[in-house]
Amino acid sequence: MPGLDPNDIRAAIVAALREDVGDGDVTTLACIPADARGRVRMNAREPLVLAGLAFAEAAFRAMSTALDVRCLAADGDAVPAGGAVLEIEGPMRPILTAERVALNFVQHLSGVATLTRRFVDAVAGTRARILDTRKTTPGWRHFEKHAVLCGGGTNHRFGLHDLVLVKDNHLAALAGETPDPVAAAVRRARALYPGLRVEVEADTLDQARLAVEAGADIVLLDNMAPALLRAAVQLVAGRALTEASGGVNLSTVRAIAETGVDFVSVGALTHSARSMDLGLDFQ
């Protein structure tokens, strides 16, 4: 995955501020004098892995060029409770108006990074790498996949365009193809997209065998218990990479990784991450 595009960050911030501010921050305009100035810090209120700090910086800068915004940490840093990640000094009105938008981005993306780090730590010492999925917030995929990288995870395909992934419904639609649906799918994928890797989902050892024999680059071993995963890894025998998916959580991921699979994909990294607790505190 390439780094985040500053233009994408700015566009996301502009849209978020438009949504939140509307015709004006009436509370701040009513209560805070125009000449009021101050200094605040964004602090972690619990231990976390930081992600999305550039969004917070962009939110404050978008509200006023008179603000002095200083990053005190970097994405990917492990920040302790009480640790400061950002300092802003200048007119108070734009600081207060941008506060919630800035926090929303950092809290959510740090949640993804922190959960990813927990999964990565859980499989430490095995060969398995933790993968994300396409189960992302619409419009935020690039941002959430960046947060996965911050947590030490690995990005799977970005979308439908950069990896051929033949899943169960594709195979069901090819029922009756010769010599079998798996071979037909891989053959057609190779012919039309010779530069892309091909992955095939397998629910059984027989499907895993067919995927390897068809020349798949990766075999997705879906919803298999550890004993069956171990047998599938032995069957594949290094002729393709193996990925385990389905039923993965922090209680099960270690046993899955110890079967010898190359990857473990975890949808929860992006669809179930809890937002981390950060706040803006006056100095």
C-alpha cells in the first residue's frame, strides 16, 4: 500500500467539516470572544497505537492558517495513557470548531491500529501474517488500511481490481464447467489478467487440492478448524501460499497461526475496532 495521499486527506477533512460545521459553530461563535487565544494538546487517555494524526493536523489547519500545529508523535507509535500526540496554539475559535472532526479520525483509525497490533502480537513467533479485508467503512478503505499497516498488519487486496479472488459464489456460478469449476476459473483468470495473482477459496481439502492443481497462487482456507487447516497446509506443501479466514478472533488466532498458514485474514480489524479514547486538553 502506498502512503496516504495528502489530497485524499484534505478532501476527507473538507467533507467532514462541511458536515459538522454547516452554517457555523453557533456555540463557539456565541460564547468565545474572537480574540481569545490558547494552547491545547491532544492526549491519549488509554494506551494505544496511533494512526490518523495527519487528519487531525489537517482539520485544524483547514479552520485557520493562524494556528500553530505541532505533531508530538507519529503514526505507528505506541502511545501510553497520558501521552501527548498533537499540540495546537492560537485562536481558540477554530480550535474548538475543529476539535470533534480531528478527534473522530484519530480515535477511529487508532482503534484499527491498536486492534491490529493485538492480533499481530498474538501470532508472534509463527510464520503467519495478519491480513485485513474489504470489510471497511465505505469511503474510508484507504485510511483504514493505512491504520492496519500502522498496527503491524499486512494489506490484502485493496479492491476488486488488484487480485483475482475466486470465492464460493463464483464457483457455484461455474457449476458444470470442465474439467471442474476451479480449473475453469483459474484458466480464465490467467488468460484475461496474466499480471495478477489468483487466489481460490476452498472449504474442503478436495477444493484445496483442485486449487493447487489449477495453479492458484494462494489458497484461501475458509472456516476450517485447526486440524483441517494443518492437513490443508500439508496438502498444499508450499506449492501455493495459504490463507486462513473465518471464525478468527483474539482467542482463536494463535491456534490458527500455529497450523502453518502463511496468512490469517481478520475482518474485525476494520469492521469491529473500538474507537480509542483521546481528548483535547487546555494547557
